[in-house]
Amino acid sequence: MQPPRERSEVRPRAGWMVMGKRGRPSALDVCRVLAVFLSLFPSVSLQCKILKCNSEFWASTSNSGPEEEFCTALRAYNSCVRRTARTCRGDLAYHSAQHGIEDLMSQHNCSKEGPTSQPRARTPLPPPSPPLLPDSQERSDGPEVCQYERSLSRNTAPPNYTHCGFFGDPHLRTFGDDFQTCKVEGAWPLIHNKYLSVQVTNTPVVPGSLATATSKLTIIFKNFQECVDQKMYHAETDELPAAFADGSKNGGDRHGANTLRVVEKVPGQHVEIQARYIGTTIVVRQVGRYLTFAVRMPEEVVNSVEEGDNQDLYLCLHGCPANQRIDFRNFKARAAEAQIAGRTRSGTAAHGFTYQSAKVKCRERLPVEDLYFQSCVFDLLSSGDINFTMAAYYAFEDVKMLHSNSNRHHIFEKDAFMNNAAQRGKDFLSLLFLNVLAVLLWIECCTVHL
């Protein structure tokens, strides 16, 4: 894989195209398009055991051993991953494991056919003398290719850094500075490009409510030249590790390993992952019972999508699907109406906050009534969880640290309204096009039967 050099631009697609012979599309063409459309609504199985396969493999290869032993463990790992295929089909870690196994098989010249054994943890060997320090901060940061800005040619313009954030119930700020409130229950990809993938899992906050928040987060950093090995970071409620899933805190044993590091800022509450080889910084926090995510990433890395990959569900790039969004303005109007009606009855909302009392509480931390303030109000009204006040506060603090344009730190309601209006126009055209496809399919079927 070559280092990111030339900037590429990937534009969001507003609709669908059918490729084929001229004339009306065949039933097969239309069915293919409809199948792709239906794939936009992922289902998540709670029975996926891919992380168990990963941990067993890491345990069995934690110390160096004969190549044959490594290949045996790798084949066992492959068998374990294949057994999860039915339940893990939509899981990011599952697909990453598949690609990782293929790479390792090739690197170590392992045959896919051969003995397998269930991975087992081996008794750790005593440290060699002098001791190896794979995570030593004293090691060189490696060659220029492992330092993003230094790897760019002198004639290249300075990189344009962008920001994406995901927090609360949940609220998404995309790389394009669109601000959306979404439902997105279950597992959804935030980022998916040539260098890393990020997936969040959102669970209901209150039974019977549309309110969800992030309870799991998986980040996979892919192999990159002589800089870093593939690494996975996994966090969930009450488990915010200060290391990758294999126990290391950097990118492995390669010369540029320290250009990927996990840094614990506040134990159990705040972790920062620095990936200097791709100019990227990630901040993960636990606030209350839920996780928040924020990233600073060069624009060319943001747009370095794999050819042939379906990027429509890359939330940080394209936003949440239209059917998963919650209209801020309608919610705000309903909340105000409920408050007026409540004055003649109990005067309090179902979760302990009125619209006015939620505004007062949020103003303690967020004095500017931008969309971070509004998201705080939304979360208090929809859940009653006071911790969401701090989630919005820290999300804005991360913006101030990670966003390169100080004039764009605040986003206001009118900005979101204009963006949503434009998106609704695109969604209408897409819906119209799908209706036309459905009619064509009906005509084709009738013609076949006749």
C-alpha cells in the first residue's frame, strides 16, 4: 500500500444508476439495484463471537515460536472466524479479521490446508537479556513515510484537516460540518477507508424510546508499509482500555511503530490514539454509561476509499441515512408545546426535565446556544440522564482541540436547517427514481408472463 500522496475527491451520491445495455433495464438489473438499496438497512446479530476468536488467536501467539506453530494457530483462527460467518456478516471486526488472516497467511507462507489446534495460551517465556521494549518511547519514530506531513512532497499544499464527532443520543458532526441527530440503533460504520475503520454500536437509553447512545466502539488500524502492524482498539461501557486488543500500546515491532500510540489521559474516562503516519488523532471518552468519539484527519485520508467498496453508510463522510434522522426543529416545537401543556398539569416532563429547565441546565456548561447546546437539551428531554450534559460539553471541547478552523467550532440551527433542506431535495429525487424502477420491474415481470 502506497503512502497517501495525491489528493482524491469522493463525492456523495444522491441516487442510484443502473448499468447495462441501452433500453429498458431487465428484471435482473432492477432487482440488483433494489438489493443494493435494501442493503442500506443493516441488521445486527447479538450472537457475533468474533472478538473471542481474536483474543484466542492473540493469546496463542503472544510469544514468538516456530513458524509451523504460528501457521497452526493461524489456521485455527481462520476456522474460528469462518464459524462466525452467519452471525457476524455485518460486523466490521469480522471483515477485518478475514483480510488480516489472508495477509498473515501470505506473509508467513502458511498453507490453508494442514493441522489445526484450538488456540491455547502458552506460559510466558522469561524476558531476554537485554529486555525487548516494543513499546519504548525512546525508539526512533521511523522513516519519513511514517510521518504524514514529512512524507508529502515539497510541492504539495499543506494538508487540510477535517473533524468528525459522534456523541450523546447520538449526534453526528460529519467531516463536511453537517450536524445531525440520528436513531442508528445497532452497529454502524463511522469511518471506512484504506487506512482504518471505525464501527460504533448504539443501544437504547430508555426502554420504549428512540433514544440510543454508543455502548461499544471498535477501531481497526490496517497494516501500513514498514510503519505499523494491523491493530484493533475495542472499548465498551466501563471498559476503556489504555492499550490495543493485543495488550500493546503502539504499532508493533516495525521501525515506525511509535507513530501509532494509545495514550491514556484519564484512566477509564479519556483515551487518545495518535496515528501520526496518517496525520490522524482520535479521542475516545466514557461519559456516564456511554462513549463519545472524535477524530482529526487529513482530507485525503478521509477520501481514500477502497475501490469497489460501498461507502454510502460511512456516517462521518455521508451522514446518517435520511430514514434514521430526527428533525431537531420538530422536536424542539413539540417540547415547547409539551411545556405549555404541562403548566396546567404537573409542570414536569416524563424524564424530570421541562424544556426550560433543560435549557437552564445545559447553559451551565454551554453558554452559546449552538447545536451542541441544543443537543444537550434534546438529550435531557429524551432520556433525563444528566450525564448527557457533560457529553455535549466534552464533544465541544474536542472540537476546539481537533477542528482546524476556529470560525467553524460553533454550528447553529439555521446551518443545519439549510443542509437538511438540500438533503431532502436529494432524498425526494432518489425516492422518485426508486418508484420508477419498481414500475419498470412490474412491467418487465408482466411482459415475461405474457
